[in-house]
Amino acid sequence: MNKVVKQIFNPSSLVTVLAVLASFLIGGLLIAFANENVQATAGYLFARPADFLYAVWNAIFGAYDALFRGSIFNYKALDTVGMIKPLTETLTYATPITLAGLGMAVAFRSGLFNIGGTGQIIFGAMGAAWVGFSLDLPAIIHLPVAVLAGILASAFFGGFVGFLKAATGANEVIVTIMMNYIAGLLLFWILTTPLFQAPNATNPISPEIAQSAKYWRFMGDEYRINAAFFVMLAMVATVWWLLNRSSIGFQFRALGHNPNAAKVAGINIGLTYVLVMAVSGALAGLAGTAQVLGAEKYLTPSVAASFGFDAITVALLGRSKPLGVLAAGVLFGALRAGAVIMQANQKVPIDIVLIVQSLVVLFIAAPPLVRFMFRIPDVAKRQAQKNQVAA
Amino acid sequence: MKRSIKTPVGFSVIAALSLWLAVSAPEGTTLFSFNAGKELLAVPDLYIPVAGASWLIFALLLAATAGSWLLALKRKKTPLWLTALFAFAFVQQVLVLLFVGEMFPVTTTLQGSLALAVPLIFGSLAGVLSERVGVVNIAIEGQLLAGAFASAMVTSITHSLTLGLLAAAIAGSLIAGVLAVFSIKYVVDQIIVGVVVNVLVIGLTSFLYSTVMTRDLVALNQPERFAQIDLPFLSQIPIIGPLLFSQTLIVYLMYVAVAAVYIALFKTRWGLRVRAVGEYPKAADTVGIKVYRTRYMSVMLGGALAGIGGAFFTLGAVGSFSKEMTAGAGYIALAALIFGRWNPILATLAALMFGFAQNLQSVLSIIGSDVPSQFLLMLPYALTVVAVAGLVGKVTGPAATGKPYIKS
């Protein structure tokens, strides 16, 4: 117990918590600023300041209350389904976000910047969808084959970036950014070809995924949550094992710490680049399979949504540790799920999620800024100064 | 020097492709039209026999490929102008084939390409100024978008195009300022800051658009647009007149900006300092150059340029702001910057080429060509991957780009 308390109040966790808090605060201020009642009451602020404060409180409380009802528990719902559906939606969103986030985390830990989550999710989704709607396989193997196809497609797509880096020294940041756009355009094009487009469809959409290739919706059809959630949990454990216990994970981390030292120690740097990017891509690809075989039933051009960016933020917020990524993934999944209700009920545009999310990452990345905002002394620095004086 | 056969191999592949195109070329002619209706002297239209032109171009490409191999055997590099000419000739062959039996409106297509390239050029200039001083600028997209939003709003309210342009510049440089503060003061990884700042700006502008702007679109999102200015005499020169000298103020500003950035970077003391800080900040610091101040200034100046580029979307082209209207232009600008090897003039040429590819796609869809438009849209991104993989010569940025400098 003592250990848990210590962990929470440990300076870096405290900064994380405060960063999230500060972002929500700023988001709240923006919501209030854009609110019509607030603007109206601001007109006679000096005559009746209480009106203004009441309007501000109403705007912020209304929005965050809707966010809570949309993501955790809807106490205003009339039946049980309505009450617990928000939580299942949160976990449905958290599934691809966490999976892709794990992919980014593997790359970050190995010293590589994978900005290509979007493209890798698309490739995973394309591979899985094609097997899902065009092949006719028995139920037991259809889903695994579809998932495998997604993993392979995205692992090749990611691994190619690693190969380019190993063979020519191409900067993976630039390549992955460009690959995102290439993948997006490719997906749009392929959905207009007979190979992928549903017969008789005029818009770019694939045929429906066969029932045998869908992830099992274990809570019934009124919920979108599906077995991909358990795949995600298994992957959290697997990535933890991979990074902390396996010899290949050791090579990954060695590369991340110091490529030159890793080389001297006899690690094949080029091959490791390819492997890291392939694993990273495969995890993002799994996120794509979760979307197309689980939460949705069709492949559409918007399959990757903003999950590529979410994945980067989740990996950073979770400090590239599997459990941290899971926690951050659930948090951002809740934001996504809640924002839908917030937009419908309170007319707060869904874009507020992007704002809060990017603020969280900016604050997390700059602990001195958070310490400055909350006037927290820098313990480590003070200790260092003390030591210096003592010496 | 090490013998490198990447370029000749690349040439050979393209030449083989050209041969295949020549063999399979259909009968017929393609009409190249050069008139946009303003010139004093009309240029006669060109009727080009497809098969003949294809074979001629193939012969030229073959000669260039042979030359490139010879140079490589002598351990010499293929000069950039030869590569450029090679690419130009190949593009002509493809164009003649694509428009067989149709009319290819050369001048109007180029006009459209320039229009699409303007924000890309401003964006890549911002990238040049930022990366030359040692700060990776992934946030060009955000700076463009902020400029577009601010200029639409301010011009709608004040009815002043000048103020709108100024607001765009300020908005762009504020976003660049965020990038600068986080990467210089807080030593956050510059790539992370760039990616996050882009999303922050997308979020902020979309949020403000759907809450504040949409409530009163007439008052807040109906800016005036810059009028087209025909420069006397110059605008009547065939082809280049309507293309270059019958444009809006932002385009003329763009010409000035390209020249100014080039001269400032390579011909002035300030530019030497900027480049010194971007290559070797420690040495620059040692001789008394203020590293941090130089970085802030150059990055924010670039941001102002990108902001003006963003204003082109609202005050130059569309006439109103819409959500995420830059649609990845900032990343194409980044691509142009890399393809242009961090040189303002080469980056401008790359941006023009990317603008051409984008515009060609819409011209092709008008004549009902069955070439999938997505592939032309993909071109900037694919070419950039090719470029950073080192297939068109070595591409390396300033040495200290992306590395924070900590004064000790």
C-alpha cells in the first residue's frame, strides 16, 4: 500500500496527473469561452457577475458531465443497456488505441520514431478485410486467418520502413509520415476497384465482413465491444514480456539506448531496425483488424480515424511502458466515447478531444512547465544543488 | 569517391518504361494549347503525333542514360540539370500519351499548378528557415492552418485584406513560437512537438469554427478576396504572362519571399549565422552568436511566412475558412523542402512540381481519363520517400537539425 502511495506521489507520476488535470482545465475554459450563454452574460458582466459565473459553471459542468455519462456510467439512462453501454464504448475505443499505442511504444523504446501508425492501421485493416469478405472459410479458422493477414500486411508495410533505414539511412520519421498519405490514398483507390468495393455500391465501401471472420461480440449485438478487447489485453502482456524478458526485446532496448554500443556488442543493427518496425507495424495492424473485424463491419476510407495520432499520444503518456499505455489508452478511449455524447447533448464539438489530447502530451513532455504552473519545486534539481554545495 | 550507380540504375528503369510506352503508343495526335486569352500574340497550338514524339523522347532518354552510366564508370556524379531534364522529358512523354486525341491546355494547367503551389512554397520556405537554424519543422501544417483561420476571421471582421494578411503572419509565427519554446526552452523532442502542435491547431481551429464562426458565418467567415493584378506589359507575354504576371498580391509576395529568403540565408551575415547555428551551434556560441535568439527569430520568421501561405487558402483561393482546409499541404511542403535539399529555390521548384501533379489530376478527371487520381496525388509523398532513400543523390539536412542545444 505504501508503495502505491509513493508511486502516485513520485514526482514524475505527479507531473503526469497534473498535466492531465491542467489540460482538462484549459479544455473547460475553451468550452466556456465558446458557450453562447457565457458570451451573452459576459455582455453585462459588471452589472450581474453572478450570472456570468453561473453560465461558466453550467457550460463546463454540462460538458464534463456529458463526457462522464458518455464514457463511464450514464446515470440518466432509462434501462441497464443505456447505463452500462458507455463503459463498453470506452473499452471499444480503447482497444485499437492501445494496440496501436503498444506498437508506437515498441518503436520509441528502440529509439525509432514511428509516426506511421495511420498507414500501418490501414494496411492491417485492408489485409484483414480482404480475407474477411472474400474468402469462404470455416468459422474456426476464418477469424485467425483474417487477423494474420492483417498482421502480415502491416508488418511488411512497417518493416519496409525499417529496411529503408537499414539499407539507405532514410530517416524513419519522414518516411513514415509520407507512407501515411500513400496508404490513405491507396486505400481510397482500392475501395473503388472491383477487388474491394462492394457490388452495387457507389461510394468507396467494401462488402460486409463474413460472420465467421468477425470478432465475437460477447455482450450481445447491442454493444460494440468484442473479443478484440481480449486480444488487446493479451498483447499488453506479450509486449511487456517481449520488452522486459525476451532476448530480442533486449536487443531492441539496447538499440534504443545506444546504437553504437549495440553494434559493438554484436547486435545486427540493420536487422533489428527491420524487426522493430515490423513488430511496431504489426501491433498497429492489429488495431486495424480490431476496427474492421470488430467495431465496424465494413472497410471504409476512414478506418484509421485519428487512431494513428492517438497511438503516439498514448505511447508518450504511458511513457512507452505496456501498462502505462493501457491506462492511457483507456483514458483516451473514454475521451473519444464521451465526446460523442458531449457533442450530441451539449453542442461541444468533438474537436475538443484533440485539443485536450495534444495539451496533455505537450505538458507531459515538458515537466518544468507543469511544475511552474502548479508551483511545485523540482526535488531532483534541489537535491543536485545541495550535493554540489556539500561537495 | 565511391562509385555510385543509383542514378544510372534509376535512369535505366525509367528509360525501359519509356520504351514500353513508345512501343505501346496508340496512333493519333495530342493538341498542346498555349493560350489563356490575354496575350498580345497568340502562340499557335501544337499538334503532336503521339508515336513519333514517344520514340523521339525515348531516344533522348536512352542517350541520357548512356551518359549517366559513362559518368558513373568514371566515378563522376550525374549533374542535377541532366536529372531534371531527364525527368522533364519523361513527363512530356507521359503527358502526350495521357492526352491522346484530346487537348492539353498547357498554360491554364500551369496556372492552376502555381495556385496550388503557392501555399506549398510559403510552407517550405518556413521549413527552410526553421530547419536551417536547427529546429525540425513538422508543424508547417499547423502554421498554414492557423494563418488560414486568422486571416479569414480578421478580414471578415475588419474588411481589411492587409490586416488579414498581418493576422495570418502573426498567427503563423505564434504557432512557430510554441514549437520554438517547447523545443528550445523545454528541450522536448522536436518531432513530437511538431506532430502534437499540428493536431492542437487542427483541434483549435475546428473547435472555434464550429462554435464561434458558424454562429454568424456572414460576419465572421466571409472575407474579401485579393483581386487579380495584371502587371502592365509583363502580363501580355505569351505563356509566362498569364502564368506569372496576372496574379494576386499573395503570389507576388511569394516571388519576393523566395528571393528574400535565398538572399538572406546565403548572402547576408544574418544568414551565415543562421546556418552556423544549424550546423554547429557550439562553434557558433563560441564565437559569440546568440544561439537561442537566432533560433527563435528564424523559426518565428518562418512561421510568419507559413501563416501568409495559409492566408492564400482563404483570401486568395477559396474565400472562406473550412475545417482542416489545408488537408496535408503542410506535409507536402515538408516533402518539397526535403526534395529541394533545404535550399529555398530548389524547394520552390519541388513545390511547383508537386502543385503540377495535383493539378494534372484534376485536368485529367475533366477529360475523363481512367488514370486513378489517387496515384498522381501520391506522387509528392512517393518521390519524397525515393529522395530520402538517397535514390536521387544524397539528401542530408543541416547537421544540428533536431538536436537541442544546451548551453553549458
